[in-house]
Amino acid sequence: MNRILKESDHGYFYVDPMPTKKELDTYYKNVYWNSRSGNRYGVKIRDLIHYDILKKLIPNFFLEGKVVANFGAGYAGVSNLFWIEGHDVINIEPSELPKSYNSRWQHYKSISELDDSSIDMLYSSHSMEHVQDISSFKSEVKRVLRPGGLLFFEVPNAENPLNGAMNNKIDIPHTYYFKKSFFNSWFSVILLNDSFNEKYRESNLVEDWVNCKIFNGPVIRALGRIE
């Protein structure tokens, strides 16, 4: 089947026709997860940078224990940082990758398994571009967030000239390609919505993230609230 990228008026490109859930599940089970099985568990530079962003932009969030859901947790890197500081962690990950350290967190395969108004933050790094239905995902996020809850996302920047959307190229298995305008229209409160360079400098890697902002950089980092 020939698929193309189409642009939405809501700040993203999407694959058309969209793969079915069954097609995506088959691909992930037979191809994608096997390609990721060699990943090291633990914390990576990206996790430390994200955690530093959150500590600097929302310091009051860390004054007491919260419930944090890591959507598309993968190797569960940042989950360790939240757990160490006393937060209750929920990993949302359909593969078997985050089964290490099971005593540290709860593990669900789908966001639909979470209770209503059950989390204080949804964190997601390079996962939202994999969802099958963005409207359904946004509805689920709204359902599970507590009033005043926070969202943090890092996604590939659709407006970066080297990314697939600017070259009419589908980056398998990405189904959505987001622009900053997507978060501008979704968030009612925006604490961060910028594009960044991921070629981290060798000195002061973690603390230097603010100086890595770049016009149409390869990734978007967005932090905010929804109504």
C-alpha cells in the first residue's frame, strides 16, 4: 500500500492512510522491539537533561511526592530519576523492555488502563510520534491528568529540514510529525515550547540545554498544562 504524508491544520503531518492498530502492533512485535532489545538500561544524557529542565522550570512540583506517568517508557531511564526522589512512577510501555526493577514502579501496556484523574504529570520522550490516533491520545491524556497536571514532551521537529516531513518521507514507524504550533494550540499554559539541537556539548552537558535552542532544531521540547 502506498502511503503519503498529509498536513493537518492542527500543527502536524500524518501518515495517510493511517496504519491500523493491528498493522502497527505486528510491526512493533516482529521488527521494532527486537531492534531495541540491546539498549542499555539505566539513565542516559537525554534523561538527565529533561530532568534538569523540569527541576528548573517547575521547582515546586518536586517539593512533595507526585504521580508521574512515563508514556512510551522504553528503557525507563527518566523513571529512575523520579523514583529516586520519591515520586510514584507509572511506566506505560507495550513492550517488555521496562520489566527491570519492577519493584520501583507500576507497568501498564496502554494509557487506557490508567484511572481517571490519577497522575500529576505525563512525561513522554520520542513516543507521541508513534501513536495510532492523536485525537484519541489527547482525550486519554485529559482523562488521566489531575486538575493542574503537567505535560512534558520531546518529539522530532517536523519543521527541521533534515526530518522526514520536510522531505515528504515517512520515517517508519512514525505516524505523526509535530510542529511547535501543535503544542501552542493544545496547551492552555505553555512553560516551554522550543526546538533544540541534540548534539550536546562536552562540557556542562546537562546544565547547558538552554544554550542549545536553535531555530527549527531537530527536536521540540514542550512543557505545559491543558484545560
